[in-house]
Amino acid sequence: MDNFSKKYVETFMAGLTAANPGEKEFAQAVGEVLQSVAPYIMDYPQLKEQKIMERMVEPERVIIFRVPWVDDRGQVQVNRGFRVQMNSAIGPYKGGIRFHESVNLSIMKFLAFEQTFKNALTTLPMGGAKGGSNFSPKGKSDAEVMRFCQSFMTELQRHIGQDTDVPAGDIGVGGREIGFLFGQYKRLRDEFTGTLTGKGLSWGGSLLRPEATGFGACYFAQEMLATRGEGFKGRTVVISGSGNVAQYAAKKAMQLGAKVVTLSDSNGYIYDPDGLDEEKWQYVMTLKNMLRGRIREYAVKYPTATYYEGQKPWGVKCDIAMPCATQNEIDGDAARTLVANGCFCVTEGANMPSTPEAVEVFQNAGILYSPGKASNAGGVATSGLEMTQNSIRQHWTSEEVDAHLHRIMSDIHASCAKYGAKPDGSIDYVKGANLAGFIKVAWAMVDQGIV
Ligand code: NDP
Ligand code: 2IT
């Protein structure tokens, strides 16, 4: 990076951290984008004069609200709800809702910021947002989750709408939660619209939305691998997480001929040297989605597998790694271990799962590495397709949706290749994704004046 860009990044980040004390995940996400786009901003003084980046890091609106509810013992509980409406330059706010005990403003802002660029990459007209609560559905009864969702939506409903802001799922928010949230929204607003995505198939949902993030990540990885004459076939894949994204990343990787040897949750990981098969995958689906159990139970059911309590799967030798759990789950040491063990492709299903140091390790090693905002965009893209189907009141076949998803993932890959091309012919996917997303949103903001 030239000295002008370097100075710009340093000054900007000093201002950002002073204005947003303690928001370390948000600063991390902004810092990464800024590194990629600073030289471009230097080339276009209008973007600097118009304070495009300064405006991009200031959410258009942040809503923080009380979520009171009553648990099964009759005790009153209080959680904090959030919706960060980050940027609406290219479409209505769009982004998931996360229910996890770790949720705070920094995490909401980092996710909403990432979402803005990701949504721009999908080629669909969607702005960026994220919401959630420090509520954990883990260990709660269905009735408790329902009462919480109803209370959460009672406040959120006044800030969202099909042309304003369209939430969806994320960690801790799946089909069950979207159902409860949609039911309460419909009741309070007296309208049946596509204001939430990830809905059930019989009430406005799109085929393939549950599969979309994991499948899309594999489609993106296929594109990356193809640049080196590689593919999934016969390759060993390490996956973290065992939720929505991990489940369908595993399924597609298996379909493409790979051996998936790990899954995890926040307590530990399982290593199955024989790899998952259809029956084992179905067991995981039932275990996680119906029984709401822990991944350690996999090793009880299939004794060829071993469960490692309190550990992450990155020490397992693999060709391809797909982090699909949460932010900063791969640190510098884990990245060095992956590379040393021969891993040559890291495709992020989660949002910002690699620390900046880990990203540097992957890039210096010259392996294929895609940031989440590129490779996990299939989820929100298919949410966009759900919105389209809701608007035209039609229901597409899974073949139609899959064809759109495939095309969108390869378009995102092409954008990364265009803006991240390196002199040696390889692709810097971080720079490519950040720059492609930034250019679209930045010039839309310029067109719309100082708002
Ligand atoms: P789920 O809630 O379905 O699954 C999350 C998985 O990650 C669980 O196995 C969970 O384990 C694990 N996990 C969560 N938090 C932690 C933590 N702090 N440490 C270790 N493991 C953790 O969520 P999703 O699969 O939907 O989301 C996974 C990731 O993908 C997130 O980063 C999300 O933002 C991202 N994403 C999701 C999309 C979607 O459409 N759902 C779209 C694009 C990105 P446990 O059960 O122990 O909590
Ligand atoms: O991080 C994400 O892209 C999501 N959780 C999906 C958002 C959406 O609106 O489908």
C-alpha cells in the first residue's frame, strides 16, 4: 500500500476506535475493508471529500430495546434486543437475526457492516442490516422460545417491513424462531408479506433457503478450486460448527465426492476418520435440529469417531477447511497448523471466522482463501430470491432456485477475480470482495447526495 493510503487508514482507524470504544469486532471488520479500499479512495478524491467511508461506518439507525418475557417457572426474564440498519443505498435493509449470549453492539455492527458489502456482491438490490439478542435458545423450551420471539417482535415490528427492512436467521435463529417471529409480525401488522425470509415452505418460504449458505459456500469453493485445476472429489474436508451452515456445507461437499471428517459445537469437535455418509448426516440433522443435542453424542452413536472436548478441529489434517461456526474461530496458530498440514483451500461459511493474523497466514502461504462476505453470500442471496417470489406471488422449483444460486456464486467469484487480480495471475479474494462491494455501494451513495 502507498504511503498516502497507509496514512489515511491509520488516521481513519484512530478516529473510529476513539468514536466507538470497546467495539473490537466492529473495528476489525472495518479495518479489513479499509485496507482493501483505501488506494481506490485515494484515486477518487470525490469519495474522500464526500466522506463516503465515514458515512459507511455510521449506521443509518441503531435500535436497542428491552425484551421482557416470562420463563416456564413463571420468572420474569429481561434480554436486550438490537437492530442495526447500516446502509440502504442499494436496497431495503436486509440481514439476519442472531440469538446468542455473546451478542452485543460491536458484534451487531460488525455483522451489519459485513452484510452491506456481502449483499452488494450478490447482484441483488439489498442494503445491509443485522439484529439479534443476548438471549440463548439453548436449553429453553419451545414455549419459552415462542414467548421470547413474540416479545422481541412486538418491538421490532415497528421498524421493519417488506420494503424497509427484511430480517432472516443467523446463529440461534432457524426455522422454528422465524415461524414464531413471523406469526407475531403478521398478528400485529395484520399483513401477510415477505417481511422475513427463511419462512416455512407452505407459508412463503423458498425452496433451498435452508441449504443455500452451505451449498453456496461449496459452489464458491468449487470456483476457487477450478482456478487451480482442483475440485472436492477425493479431498478431505474439515468443517467447524454443526448448525445450519455446517450441515449443508457437509452435505454438498459429500455430494461432490469429498470426505467430511469433522463437525463441532461450542463445547468441542468430533473427528470421524471414515467420513460422514448419508446416514450419519441424517443423524446429525435429527440430533441438532429436532433433539437439539450436542455434537459429542455423534461419537457415542458412531464409535469409530472421537470427541475432543474443549477443542477446535483445525489440528486435523485436511485439504479443504470450512469454518462454519462463528467469528474469530481460527487464530494465527490454527491457521499455521492448517497450512503446515497441507490445507490448500479455506472457504468461510461463517462471518469473519478468521482473525486478521490468520488471514495473513493464509495469504502469505498463497493458498486459496475466501472471506465469508464472498463465500457465504448464498444464504442472503437466496433470501433475496425468496423476496422476489413473495413479491410476484410465485413459488419457484428447487431447480430454478439452485440455478440462480449457482449463477450468483459464480458471479461473485468473477467479481473477486476482476477486482482482486494479482500480477502473478492469482486472486486476492479479500481485496476483490471488499472492492467490488465497496464500489457498488459507494457510487450509489454519491448519486443519492449527502444523506
Ligand atoms: P446455527 O445456530 O445453526 O449454528 C451455529 C453453530 O456454530 C453451532 O454448531 C454452534 O454451536 C456453533 N457456535 C456458535 N457460536 C459459537 C462459539 N462462540 N464458539 C464455538 N462454536 C459456536 O447458526 P448458522 O449455522 O446459521 O451460522 C453459523 C455461521 O454462519 C455464523 O457465523 C453466521 O453468521 C454465518 N452465516 C449464516 C447464514 C445463514 O443463512 N444461516 C448466512 C451466512 C452466514 P453451539 O450449538 O454450541 O452454539
Ligand atoms: O449472515 C448472513 O448473511 C445471514 N445470516 C443471512 C441473512 C439473510 O438475510 O438471509
